[in-house]
Amino acid sequence: MNRVEGGDKVTGRARYAYEYPAADVAYVHPIQSAIARGRIRSVDASEALVMPGVLAVLSSAEPPPLGSREDPELALFQTDQVAYHGQLVAAVVATTLETARDAAERAVRITYDAEPHDVLLRADHPGLYTPKTVLPDFPAVSELGDVEAALADAAVVVDATYTTPTMHNNPMEPHATMAVWEEDGGLTLYDATQGATADRDSIAKVLGLPPDQVRVVAPHVGGGFGCKGTTRPNAILAALAARAAGRPVKVALTRQQMFDVTGYRTPTIQRVRLGADAQNRLTAISHEVVEQSSTLVEFGEPTALPTRVMYAAAARRTAHRLARLDVPTPSWMRAPGECPGMFALESAMDELAIAGGIDPIMLRVLNEPATDPESGLPFSSRHLITCLREGARRFGWERRDPEPGIRLDGRWLTGTGVASSTYPANRQPSSASATVEDDQFLVRIAAADIGTGARTVLTRIAAEALGAPAERVRVEVGDSALPKASLAGGSMGTASWGSAVVRACEALLKNGDRGTADTTADVEADSGFSRHAFGAQFAEVHVDIDTGEIRVPRLLGVFAAGRILDETLARSQFIGAMTMGLGMALMEETVVDEESGGFLNHDLAQYHVAACADVRDIEAVWIEEEDPYLNPMGSKGIGEIGIVGTAAAVANAVHHATGRRIRDLPVTPAKLL
Ligand code: MOS
């Protein structure tokens, strides 16, 4: 089945937030803080306000009234305190975008009292502390047995520190909002969001409006990867600016502005210690993470979380510590936790295999746990070993000579690497409605299609539940006026929305013409099993012996993710995420400028993301996995697992090719020379 909105997208009929028309629309250009810490001494907008076309200037000189200041990242212009470089401190509203930008850049004068800032994460940062929990609500520390004693007794030990840099989500569609205040006091926002329901609720709260007075419309969203999973300042700014200007207002953050105000993945410093006995069975696992948050909000990326699920050992310790720096608040980025955490753990497993003289796949086979090592619960299904074996067969692993640094093909050193993947299979409460008229079914749910094909897979799910051909089913998503739904996030969209859609369709079949359902009850029953998808990542790399240039001619991912509901959409999710993992391995890094406290590289010219041409042969396959303990579809989420482990597979392959173990991402030529 083709994407149901495919025609609209390729012909340009599909509208994104910024593209909605409105009469007398005005435009906003935000002004960002030039210091990383301190206070705003003065804002002089007098010159801007007399420019033809300028309608208003917003700043903390006149704080706009808000309903809630609880989230300091959204409580715009409420304080003269500056918490990070690039924070929104003012904005110009004008009749044209050019006027707004010109006035913002030339005619609004802001002076600051700067204070010394602290923007660099270090393993010995004096401010490090252990938070109570990491997100969303896991204990920051988990301990079993005596790790130090077990490491002292181990036959083989790996003790290594891995780092991952600050990384930024770069969806194709930058954050944008159009805000329209209706005559009855209601507010309609066309917003780039991963969830219209949650976006509506958080905007209503910040503005002090009842949620039913706010409507968020987002039928098409050009990617998110987490940065559109929570309401961003552009939405609040659009609403405030539209109120100040007395007309509809559009805000489009530039790519550069996005780097400062739409979130990023925290840098991490991860010490992993593994101990094994003479038979290569793990006896000790320790994963200690140092990461950052802002002074405004505690955001604790759950980086060591996957280590609690992957392998068992009698002595285990996972711990997170945070430093609160003068930086923007980190946020969600594809597979938060699992993605950086599995780079460290799966690199360390590779090092342990080499230290123990065993094949890295065999090491994982030997250490496959029977139950969830952390909770003791049975897995609803776990086919990691099947994925590793199937991948080994397809990749030609049995022909691999484990010796590093010995294969020279012309000027290229060649090598291969493997790593495991995992991601939880969760659900969140959602609701849906289903109706029928003249043999046409209409299913409505405030789900988000962020480029994943959510509409299409929900059409298939509904058609199957109704026993009707897909042509007779229409699915409406992307509007908070539809039955409330969870986010397109945490790889939970299809499982959460699909559950609601199936229930609504079942109710419709029972009632004859109308069905509505709320799957809260279903989701509450999700206990008694540890539910995760698993996978295996294989990479081949070529490294130029003179320049250190790294090429990745081959990537293979094999996944066990329950029932795959749509092969085309699934493949796109897997290879898209694997490509993003390749970018993480070799390219992605946001550099902090110690002097200004801001990000140095903040556009696609200097922050490189991997594209199709960066990998010649990329393949994602999956194994048949029946799991009755998940949801009515039997599916696990597939949006994030593809990025998990990819960077480790590439770095492990670089080691195999060159004999050089690079523990600090990205693996750049400079690090190999
Ligand atoms: Mo994703 S980081 O759960 O949007």
C-alpha cells in the first residue's frame, strides 16, 4: 500500500505549519541572548517601533501575562535573567518577515550585565550530583552485588571511558507556528509538533487558557526525532505576538535558532567496566554516566538504562550524574538513553571479546539472559541471538578474521563490526473514534504523522479490524480537535494509537454505526513482562591509510520487533535511523564555544548529518516474531531501535580495520591519524 498522503506530499498540496494562509498575517523574528549567563540591563526598542511595518516588540521590559511560568523554557520574556547563550530575550513583530528581521538585528538595542559562565561538561565537574531519577522516572542508580570485588576477581576486565558529543535533531522542517486568535477568545495554532493533544495542553497551560479554547492543527510534520515532542518557544511566541499585533502571526525558527531553543542530546562521559570469568561469562557490569542539564530544568537522559536490560551479571551497577551548566536544556533525541548508552556498552563488549579471545557474537550468545536482568520479569519476547545469527549469515561473518589492522585493499584498510540494539516496547493511553456512512469508514485520532507514515499504517490497522478494504477507510490525524492521543515519540505511536483504533473499530462493528474507544484500561494491564525490541547491527568500513577518511560501504540491521505492520514504512524507519546512527558515528557533533558559551556550528554546512550517498549498501531486515503480550496488533515500536548500536558497530569496524579503538564520537579522520 502506498502512503495515503503520498500524492499530496509530492504535489505540494500537503501543508506544513508555516504554509497555512491567513489574511493580514504578520511575521516574527526572535532576538537571542548574546551572553550565556547574567541579566538583561536594558531593552531599547524605540528605534524599531518607529520603523514602517513594525507592529510590536516583545521583551521582559514589559512581561506579557502568562498562566504558568512553571516551564522556564516556555515562560517567554518573564525575567531579566539569562540562563544560556541564544535564549529568546525579545522578538519583533512586523508586517513582513524582512522588516521583522531587519528591526530585530539593527534596531532593538539590548544591554547585558554578563556573569562568568560554565558550559563545558567534565567528568570531574565540581557540580556533579546524582539526580533522584532519570527520564521519564527511572532510578538514577541501580546496584546489585559488589561490583568492585567482582571486577577484582574477574579473569578478563575492560575499563574504558567513552564519550558522545552534543548532538542536535535536524528534521527537514524547521520549527514553525502560525497563531490565530479567534473572535470568541479561542486560539488556533498551526504548529510543527509530534503530538497535537499534548502540545495543545501545554500551550493552554502556559497561556492560562482552558484547553478546549486552544486548537493545534498539524496534519503534516516534516520530521522531529524528539525535538517536536514537547512544546517549543516558537508556539508560545506566535501566540503572544499574535495577541500583541492583533492579527495572525507566523513564526519560523531559522536552522541556526533551532540549535539554541529546540533541544539537543546531552554530551555524555561514560565509564564502562566489564568483568568476565575464564569462560567469558560476565561477572561484573558497571556503567557510570556523566551528563548535563541546564540551570533551568533537570533533564536526565537515561543513558545507562539499556545496560539494565541487555546482559546479566552477579554484580551490576548503573549510575547517572548530572552537572547543571549555563546551557540550553537538553531534550529528546531519537532513542534518548539507548542511543548514547549502547554506543558505550556495545563498544565495551567488543573490547571484552577481544580481551577474552572470543568472537563478539559468541560473547553475546554466552551472555544472553533468560529473564530481564533488572526486573527479573520474563521477556514478552527476546530474539537478540536470532538477529545476531541471521545477521552473521547475511553479512558473511563466518569468513571474518578477527585480527585487527591487517586487511589492505588498495589504499583502504577494511574491517567489519557488530553491535546489539534494543528499545522498549511501550504504550500510552490514546482514544479514537470510528464511524461509517455509505460504506465509507472514518477513523479519527489526534495522532501525528511526522513523516513516518502513521496515517497509512493506521489505515491498514483499521481496515484489518473492520474486515474492510483499505480504500473504504479514511483516517484523520494531526488535530487536537480529534480524540486525544499520545505523542509520536518513544516508538510508541503505532502501538498506542493502533490499540485505540482497533478498539474503536471493534466498538463500531458491535454498535452498527458508531464506535469510540479509550485504551487507558488496556495500557494499565501492561505489566508482568519486560517488553523490548532487539536487533543486531553490522557495519563494514574502509579507512584510507593516508588521510584517515572513513567510508561505510555496507550497513546491515536485523531486527526483532514483533509483527511488522507495513514493510515499506518499517524499512524506511530502520534504514533512516541506521543512517542517522552512521552520522552519529562519523559526523555529528555540536561544538561549544567556551568563550561565548554558545554553539559554534549551528547549521547544516557545519553540522553534518549523514545522507543516502554516505552509505552505499544499507539493508534492514527483520525476523518473524510472534508476541501475544504487547497490543492488539502484536507490534513493537520501530522508530528508534535502528539508531541504537549503529555507532558502536561502525566504531568496532574501525577498530577491526585499523587496530585503533576510538572511544570518543564522532570517529573523525583526525582521531585516526
Ligand atoms: Mo523520540 S526522541 O521519542 O521523539
